[in-house]
Amino acid sequence: MLRMIDVLISFFGLVVGFPVFVLLYLIGLFDTGSPLFFQERLGRNQKAFVLVKFRTMSKGTQSVATHLVTASAVTKFGSFLRRTKLDELPQLWNVLVGDMSMVGPRPGLPNQLELTNARENLGVFSVRPGITGLSQVSGIDMSTPELLAKSDAKMIRGLNVRTYFKFIFMTIAGKGSGDRVRKHEA
């Protein structure tokens, strides 16, 4: 049932949102010269897939978890995209092709071993990763891997049509802070 809803939302989101995608893409060309960002992430059953987002950081920024990157790597336009969560829109494609769901645990990077192990121990990889979920609307990000895995497992246990739409509407309403970035160089 939720997969069918995922397909419908992602398809209509891509069709209706096409003018917005084109506009953001064009602005992104002027911002970074490369408006789309592709990154390998771990999905259901730890199967790797390529996640697509609008680029929010300068080209050449190290491919690590966001909380390990300094705020200076985020462009002005990228900051706007992150604040409005518009950087996530291209992931509707990932949802449509079945790599992701609208709601689920955020997909981690293959090099985030602590998070991968915590999620494996709690059965989090049994579902498709999502664009949003309990952790995202609660302000829990990948800088706290154990807490994130526990929150993901809790969400999975209680996920149904009602909570699915609840997390989507909370995200649209601006709940959560998104992944943190470091304020200064370490």
C-alpha cells in the first residue's frame, strides 16, 4: 500500500514540480556550475544506490556525512535549498524507481560504519530509506548514529498510512533542522 502511495506521490511530484526543478537547476548552474549532486548511499538490505539531490555545497567538497563538513562549504543558494528542503526534490526520482520511499530512515553513506552497524543491529535495513521520517522531523541527524538508529527503528515499528502522511506534512511545515554542518574548521 505505501509503495503504491510512494509511486503516485513521486510521479505527480515530478510532473507538477517540473517547472520548479528547471528553475532550481538553472539557478544552480550559476551557483556551482553543477546543480545536481549524485552520491552512493546504502538502501534496503544495505544495497548501494545512487541518491540524487540539488547541490548545496561547492564542487569538490569531500564526500562525507554533512556534520563533518564546515558551513563554509555550503553556498548561499545551497543554504536556501537546505532551509526550504528543496534540495531533496530530485529524490522523488529515487522514490519512483524504488530505491527510496517518501518516508523511512535517511540513507547513510557506505563509510558511516558506526551508523551502518547500529542500523543493522536494529533491523533498520529491512525497509527502503526515505526522504523524511521521525528522525528528520525531530532534529536527529547522522552526527548521533546510535540515537538515529534507535529513532529509525521506532519509526519503522509504528509506520502506517497515518504516520506516513504525518511525517510528510511535518516536513512540509518545516519541522526538524536538517543535517547540521560544522560552524568552523576543526
